[in-house]
Amino acid sequence: MIEKTISEIEAKISGTESVDMGRKEELLKLLGTLKTEVAELSKTHGEQADSIAGFASLSAHEATRMAPNPHLRELSLQGLRSSVEDLEQSHPRLSQIVNAMSKTLSDLGI
């Protein structure tokens, strides 16, 4: 489920015309790392891993819309950041990836 969700995000980002190539490459690299980290997390924290993948999907959707809604983008990014708050101590790499991804997606609308 998680791998499928992240693969769908990768396809959405790859196919969008509203994101320049440099940002696409940056996001796809972050997603590749996120996929690895979330797959590992899912072995011990399945529901949290599902939440992270779900909020990543929503955030990517809001950031890559042809007519983005800044309020919805920020709400989805808040959800993504919140989904890893409890894991910052035990999974610092995951937290770093989500923060980098949130910043990149947020920057798309500025």
C-alpha cells in the first residue's frame, strides 16, 4: 500500500507541467528516500507510515495543481509535518526527509 501510494506520487510529480524539471528531480529524489524510510517504518509503525504516505500524497497533489490553493497546500503540509512529529527522536532521518520535502513543496507555491 505504501509503496503504491509513493509510486503514484512519483508518477503525479513526473507528469505535472506546473513544476520545473529541477524541482521535479529534487522531489523525486526525496520521494525515493522517503519510500525507503517509510517502508522500514511500516514494519513497526504501520499506521504512522500510512499517515505519512497519505499526507505526502495530499501535499504533492496540492502543490502540483494547475491552479494551486495556498491554504489547502499549507494544510496538507501541516498534516505531513505533524505525521512525523512523534518519530523525530526514533527516526531522525525520516523527519529530515519530510521537512525537506515539505519545504520543497511549499516553495512551489511561492
